[in-house]
Amino acid sequence: MKPSWDRLMKEFESSETVLVADVDCTAEGEALCNKVGVTGYPTLKYGNPSNLNDYEGARDYDALLEFANTNLGPTCGPDHMDLCNDAEKAKIGLVMDKGLEQLQIDIAELDQIIKSAEEYFESEASKLDVLFEKLREQTLATIQNANKEDLDLLKAVRDHFKKKITKHEEL
């Protein structure tokens, strides 16, 4: 993927409206990666810098270029009202009318909802990990016990009988 990404960065290096960049999350970029929620590598993010989305598409150059041409650049928002339709402008106006203090409260509430959902997911997923390990151990024990019952010998004798039956049927 790295050669495709490097090629895409070069394609957009002179753009005044689109930034395609990479960040080393193990070095100077660690704080930024933590801030935007990078937990695995490579991770591709796009969108509004204050609320980036995860890119889930193909990672070859052609797919990345098509996505960038279609999805990157200025979008409807308070800084680009000219890109908004009437419904979007009205919604932005309602949100702006709330004021900074109320927006911070609303954002904190929604962030807490997301955090709670993620914590619940992690908690339940860890229970699944425990169950998975228990089931894996039970399955391995069952296989070992079946093999202790001379399973290989039983199958070898069965195959021996089948060969004899086949030879008799051929006569």
C-alpha cells in the first residue's frame, strides 16, 4: 500500500484544498494519532479534521485516487456555506444559534455516549474471548480423547475392510 499512498500524496501535493499525508504514529506523530483514534496500522482517515472518519475502501492507487477525487476537499459546513443546499444551511443555522457553550455540552454528551458504547463493546467482547478460549480448550480435549481411543487404528482397519470388499465386488 505504501507505494500507492506515496503516489497519491504526490498527486495532491500542490492542491490548495486537499491534504494527503502520512503520519508516523510511533514517533513525532504519536500524540496526533492518539487524538484522532488511530489504534492499528496502517489506518487511513479522511474528512473534517475535528471529526475524522475511517477509510474502509480498497487500498490500491486507482481506488484511492477515485475516492480522493470524489470525497476529499471542501464540503458543506460553516466555513463553506456556498457548498450547502438550503436544508443544510438551515440546519447549520440552527446549530450555530445554540452558541459555543451549548455546543460544548452537546458534544460532551455525544462523546460520552460513544465512549460508553465502546466500553460496553470491549467488556462484552472480552467475555467472548473467555468463552472462545474455553470452547477451544474443550474441543482440543475432545479431539485428544478421541485420538486416545485408537481412532487412527479404527480408521486404518475400516479402510482395510473397504479395500477387501471392493476387491471382492470386482470379481
